[in-house]
Amino acid sequence: MFLIFLFSIMMKMKKKVLTLFFYFFLFLLIPPTFYFLQSQQVNLNQDKIEYNLPYPGILPDHPLFFFKKVRDKILELTTRDNSKKAELYLLFSDKRIAMTMALLKNGKDKYALTAFRQGEDYFFKIPKLLEMSKKQGVSASSDFIQRLKLSNAKHKEVGETLLKDLPQGQNETINESLIINEKIKKKLEKL
């Protein structure tokens, strides 16, 4: 009798744990979907690129940043459509650039450099995905291409700000990222 009672309690606890686990992942996966659906306002200005970067969320110096990385990886692995994956990479890239600016304000230079490089690495994957999508018969919209170009220009602007604000010993890392940015710009012009 006692064993049956203990077994029923364990089953109820297991259901509660599974329910909590489900809500935890639901909490991690839903917010990026809303960012995905939001339209970004973009304008090109002579002096400064006006491109609204998304809210960066948890920064790399936060102890829970690991969960954000896991969530991003899950989204990346579960997104199969090349054009949707390109939009996802643009979101990840822009978030990393927004992180760079926030970290730079907080004086976290090392984290800012890492976030900037990760942002450019995500962006570098986009042209290849769009080419593959085009081969499959689905071309990217002209609005999306324009957003990519403006985003690329904003990334370059942030990189140049990093060159001005950070010590000279860190210029090599920034310059490497700016070279990647220039390669991306050339690829985007071909689309």
C-alpha cells in the first residue's frame, strides 16, 4: 500500500517537473518570435545611419546568458527555411551589435569585442543562405535586402566607433571584423 502511495506521488511530481520544464522553454522561445514579427524602422541619413537595433536582452556578463545561447542554438537548428534562417541570423547579428554598444557603455571592452565579432560572423552567413534560397526558386524581398544593407552600414558605423573608443591594442580584432563587414557589403551588392 505504501509503495503504491509513493509511486502515485512520484508520478504527480514528474508531471509537475515536466510542466515546469515546458513553461521554461516556452518562456525562452516565445520572445524571439515577437522580435521576428516586429517591423524595423530604417532610414538612411547623411551623417549617421538610422537603423533601429533590437533590444539586446541579457548581456554576456550575466550568469544566465548561457540559457540565451542555448535558446538561440535551438532556434537556429529548428529553422529550416533558408529565408527565415537569414532573417533569424539578421536578428542575432543585430542583437550582438546592440550588445556591443551596451557593453561598451558599461566599460566591458573584452565582451564588447567578442559580441561585435559574433555579430559579424552571424551576418556573414546570410548572403550564402539567400543564394541557396534563390537557387531553390525563392528570392528575398527587396525590403529585406534593403534592411540587410542598412544593417551592414550600421554594423560598420559601430565598428568605427569601437576603433575610436577602445585602446589601440584592440584595433586588430576590430579591423578583422570590419574586413568581414566589407566582404558582406560586396556580397549584398550582388544580390
